[in-house]
Amino acid sequence: MLLIPKRSAPNWMICFLGNPGNQYVRTRHNAGWIACSLLEEERPIHTTRLKFHAFTDIAAFGGDSVLFLRPQTYMNLSGDAVQPAAAFYRIPPERIIVIHDDIALPPGKLRIKRGGSDGGHNGIKSITQKLGTQDYPRIKIGVGSPPHPDYDVVDWVIGRLSDTEYREIREAASRAVAAAEEIISHGIDSAMNRFNH
């Protein structure tokens, strides 16, 4: 009988936030999914297994075993995917890295944070509620703020990116993947020193 080696249980999770559906593919809110797509282009990682209301994979990354999670719950319910996955694999909050869009940062800007408030981001709000803590690392990809104060924020974040914005956000998303790897391999202080400019 051929014994297939079991993949080692993950010690980390990287969660890429976004919305499912073709209408959201190149929108600001899907910056996290853009990062996931870039990762899958470069590494033998494929988030195709549906589990925990998310597409998932487990693979070696940054010298450790990592669960990659792409929630299929829609942004506002992201915690419904993150919490059961974290509970199942006993991954503590400080080892859950969330990659997401941020309207407070200019397009293409990257910012790593140890935790803190949700800043009005509904995906982060959901994860914080479900985990019962706001102390988990985030990698924010800047998508820019609405052009004027009266502009509806929801319309802005689900609005499609221009070609220029898309290039800027893809470049930042690539750096976000590298930052996540740095957090896992050398710690968040090292990642913040390298990527928070």
C-alpha cells in the first residue's frame, strides 16, 4: 500500500481579503486577492480547496507551514472564515496575517501593523469580532481615498481600478506577499523596518 505523506499542520495563517464574483475582480476591495493571485503565480500554492467558507491551501512559506485562506463569505463576514480555521488548527491571533485594502493610504503604499482598530474596514471588523481580539498582524495595501468627501465609500471600494491604479496595486501586492514571508521568517519588527517607508 502506498503511503502518502501528510502535510504538516499549519503554524501560521495568511488571509487575503476580497469579495467573490467576477464583478469584483479588479476592484479596490480585492487588493488582498490580487496579492493571493500573485503569490500563486510565483509559488506552488493553489487556494482551490473549499473549507471554512474559504478557498484554502497549506504549504511551506517563510520556513514554516502556512494556511493560505481566501474567504468566500463576502468582505463583511470575513471572520466567519478566519475564526473556524484558526480554531481548527489552533493558530493564535499573533500568527494570523491579514492582507487587505486601505483607503487611508495612497495607491501602492504598503503599511504593516501589529493590530489595532479596524479603521472602518468591515472585513477587519468582522475578523476582530470573531477572534475576540484586535491583536493580529495586518498588511495594508493602499488604494487611495475617494476623490471628494461626498463620494460614497462603498461605491469607491467596489469601484474598478484604472490601469494605472491596477499596476500600482499589483506592485504593492507583490511587496505584501514578501512582507508576509518576512513576518513569518524573521518577525514583524524586521518586516516593518523593511516595508514601512
